[in-house]
Amino acid sequence: MFRKVALLVAALLIATTAPAAAQTTQYPVPYSFVGGFFANPSSGLDPNAAPPGSNIWTCRPSAAHPQPVILLHGLGGNQGLNWSTMAPLLANNGYCVFSLTFGNHWWLPSVGGLESMRTSAAELSALVDKVLRTTGASKVALVGHSEGTTVAAYYLKKLGGAAKADQLVGFSPNYAGTSLYGLTWLAQQLGPILNWVLETACTACKEYYGGSPFITELNAGGSAAVPGVTYTNIQGAVEQIVLPNSSGTLPGATNIRVSDGCALDLSDHITTVTSRRAGQIMLNALDPANAKPLPCAFNPPFLS
């Protein structure tokens, strides 16, 4: 009798102290920014408000999905708003998911991506190390949106990230800068005072013109890509921010538009991260051995 009680107590102790496996909770997946906001209202103001399914620090990767996924938002976004669709989708599919709001000023904390992308890449580096240390994983997978892909690419190429992450999935990616209808050129012509204002308010904006010192450094050797890293670039049916669109592609990568084979998907630069089709492209890239057919569903552009 005593032996049975001892075994029962031991089993209970193991059950309560063992690390949690990959998440089993099923989260609602809103395929729109409006739905995502109402599902997590604090995400608009609180840079530390993670999207549903993300930053569950007790999560431990499963054998099926051994790499935790780190999400990187776009310029002017934050983790909660940017990833209200893809974070719960990943968690529901058995991934340990982590995110952060990077590059935000103390005086505008809810808006990320404004500081130098070099600074943001260092923030990513610290998060990767924390995730690897906490989860026991050997590598992570990176998923970025817009500036998040640029920051991730810089981390992989310039901060030794390729030893800790061998995959980058990019939504509306940007690797070679943008002309943005001439606005990035105009920003270079500002007088000293206006230039200082822009540099202070949005250093990343100054780094984004094609041929900037940052973009030149990132693409040294001919490309932002690092040998041995797998890149998947998902572009919208319409791309009005990354100009030319070729800035969002890489040689040797999987470069795909959501509208390829699905005229209903009208995603643009912003709404690629709420697209059902783009979500499945991401899942297939992260787990190609279990790839599923791509759905074809209407997804409107945010900026028409």
C-alpha cells in the first residue's frame, strides 16, 4: 500500500514540475486586423501585450516542431497588432511561438521599428538567446513582416544569427530598400534641422532608401541572403510600400505571391499577415514534409 502511495505522489510531482510540451490550447484565429484588435484590445497601446499563443514561456518544442518560431513585426507596428492572426495559427499547429516589440522609443512605446535596424537586430539577438536557453532548442525559425524581414536578415548575416536560425519566412519582405515613390530620396535632401528630426523620430526610415549605408552593408557580396539559410518570401497581390517589388525577393529563395493561383486573395503590403493563403504558405515552409494544399479565400487590401 505504501509503495502505491509513493508511486502516486511521485507521478503527481512529475506531472506538476515537468516542462510543458508544445501548446495544446486552441486559440481563435481572426483573419482581419479588426478581429485581431477586438480579440486583444490592449495590443494597440501596450508594446508588451503579446498576441494570443505567443510568449508562453513554459512551452517546450515537440519532436514534430523542434524549432520555436520568433515573430518580427513591421515598421510602425507592434507584436500584438501585427501578429494577431499568425501567432495563434502557429500555436494551434503545435509551435512554440515568441515575439517582441522592437525599436520603439520611450516616448512612443506602442509604435515599434523606429530605432535603427541595427539596434533592433541586437534586440532580436537577445530574444533568440533567451528562447534557446529557456526552451532547450538548438535553433529557432524566424518569421518577419516588412521591416521584420530586414531586421532578421541583418541578424542572420551580420550578428551571427545563421548559427542559431536557419530559416526566415517573410511577409511583404524588404531586403534591398525602397524608393517609396521618391519619398526616401526626398528624405536624403532635407536640411540639417529636418534631417535631425527625422533621424531622431525614425532612424529606420533613413536606413531604408536603396543605397543607404545600412542597405549597402546588408547586401554586401551581392545579396542579403546567407548560404545555408532557407528563405521563403510571401508577397501580396499588390505591393505599394516595397518599391521596386524585386526588393522583396532573393536569389535561390522561394518567392511567391498570394495571388498566384488565387485571384480572390487581394492582400497588399499590410494584409498579407491576415491572409489564409499566406498563413498556409508559412506553415508549409516551416514544415515542408507535411505541406497542405493552399486555400483560396478573399482577403482585402488594407490600402486600396
